[in-house]
Amino acid sequence: MSVDKLPAQVERLIRSEIRDMKAYQVADASGLTKLDAMENPYGWPDELLDGWLQRLRGVSLNRYPDPGAGGVREMLRQSLGLAEGLELILGNGSDELIQLILQAVAGPGRQVMAPGPSFVMYRMISASVGLAYQEVPLTPEFELDCDAMLLALAKFSPDVLFIAYPNNPSGNLFDSGDLASVIEAAPGLVVVDEAYFPFAGKTVMSWLDRYDNLLVMRTLSKSGLAGLRLGYLVGHRAWIQEFDKLRLPYNINVLTQVSAVFALEHEDVFAAQAADIRRDRKVVMDGLAALEGVRGYPSDANFILFRLPAGTADQVFTRLREAGVLVKNLGPQGGPLEDCLRVTVGTPDENRAFLKALSNVLT
Ligand SMILES: *Cc1c(COP(=O)(O)O)cnc(C)c1O
């Protein structure tokens, strides 16, 4: 094959859905205060680091990991108090779990649905496995539009419905009565994505007893272990054992397994950090409220979506970055997110730096 034929070959061999996609973009944060990706800003205290390094010494990198990561799963089972009949599966981040679920249901005529705007990976992974994707708009206040959801469920009969609870990028928890109505009406699987559970306190985990089409997904990423890549999905064994067939062997590497067990033994440290972040979320919210022309949306997560005067978001984003603060610009997603930026709650110093920079940019 000669090189000048390459573009034609790519076009012939790579599916058009893939060619039409854009790779997930991650902004370069070097030298900036990084408030764009919902990371926990806190490291571990020294004694904890020492204990962790000690534990890593015992790892056999020459051996394959425990294929089912039994140690991690058992600790999570205990910590969640899972009932008999419920099972959990681990993913290399919850992104991998979204992929497993969608690979398992993909096929001609199959449909995925989510309210929107929501987490972009639902749409991207649906496209990657050739699934049709229906987005049902949230209300202008980013609440679940229950009537619209019920109509759309009846019309499209989606095989999988994703609901982020709290939602990303809006940060709010939907009304739990609306959520229950939607789950009851859904003809297929409902995945409630609780990535921000540590900052919300509310969960539908106990609803698994009531709804056999429900799956609950969580991740350790937002609570302080984004670099580890570990997510988990809980549901009735009948579902989970099917997803487990698609899971690649050894998807959770030994370093992640050992580190996650260690971290779960010290859950209190992460809980305390989450409590600090919840406290500081209010400080950032109050700071935003004090700025003319800025509207922060109520958040149950570790970030805040905020709206700027029409047509200014791109410029404010750029000037914040010039001032050394990286947030997420949601303007390019358009629709109700035009004019919106999203800031992660950082340390008190980082939050002050952000609020000061924003205030300077706006005046
Ligand atoms: C961040 C995020 C995830 C993905 O988390 P990983 O476990 O890091 O892959 C999933 N869902 C939502 C809503 C998120 O915001």
C-alpha cells in the first residue's frame, strides 16, 4: 500500500461514525491552577504515603494481577453492605464500565438515552459502538423534565438510560420523585451514575432492591484517586455476570488493586477531604454570587457551573487562563451551556485565586 493512498484506505476501513468523532480533548494545565477536571486538590498526609509505599514494595509486577480483583471487590462489598443477589464489577475508570454496558447492548435498532446536557462520554461511547443516542433536554434550570422524559421513553423505548446524579456539568441532584418515576417508566436498563456521591450524600443504592432494571455506578476518581482509574458498577447478578464476560482479563492492574485496598482502609481520610470540599463549595458559591452579572447554579458536587453575561464566556475563560487559572469552558457545547464555565472546588487558596482572577477579569 503506497502512502498517497492512505487517506482513501482510512476512509474505506474506518467506520464513518468513528471518522466523524473528535477525540476527547484534555487541556494542557502546565503552570496553571488546575480547576477544570473535578480532581480532589489534596494529597495524602506523610504517614499515609509511607504506609502506601511500604505496601507497594510487596507487589509482584512480574505476575499478572488477580483477574477479578477480589480484594478490592470484597472491600467495596463490605463497605457498601451489599445484599445477596447484588454483585459488582470493576472498571478502569467508570468510563470503561459505560463502554462495557454499551458493548453488551449494541446492535441494530438499539437506542441509548440520557437527559442533556450531561456527561459527554455517554454520547461518545454510544457513537463508538454504533448505538443511536437520544438526548432529552433538561429544563432551563437543569432539572429533569419529567413529562418530556416519560414521552421520550415511550417514543424511543431506549435499551439503556443514563442519569448522572448529581449531574455533570450542571452539578445538581435531580428531584428524587422524578427520578423514581423515570426509572419505573424505563423499559430498559437505567444506569444512575453517582460519580459525585461523596459530595452529595444522596444515593439510589438502596433502590436496587426495588428496581431490577437499575444499575448504580460510582468512581474513586472524584474523591481523590483520579490517577488510579477505578470505577465500579453495582446491580443484580444476572446483569453483572453478562458484563463480566466482556471485561478484558486483568483490566484492573496490580498497582491499582493494591492502592485501592490501601485507600479503602483509610476511607476516613477521603471522607474528611470531601467534607472540606463541601464546606469550600459554599465559599466559592457565595463568591460567585457577589459578582455582578455572574450566576452560579446550585451544586451537590465538587464543582460549580456558572453563567456569564451573554457572549463573554470565551473571553473570560481565556483571560482567567492568562491569569493562571484553568477552568472548563462549556460554551463550545452550545445550547443551554453557551455563556457557561465550570469551576472545580479547590483548596481555599486556589478558590481565592480563582475568585480574585474572575473579579479582575470582569471589572
Ligand atoms: C468524571 C465522571 C465519570 C468518569 O469517571 P472515571 O471513573 O474517572 O472514568 C463518570 N461519570 C460522570 C458523570 C463524571 O463526571
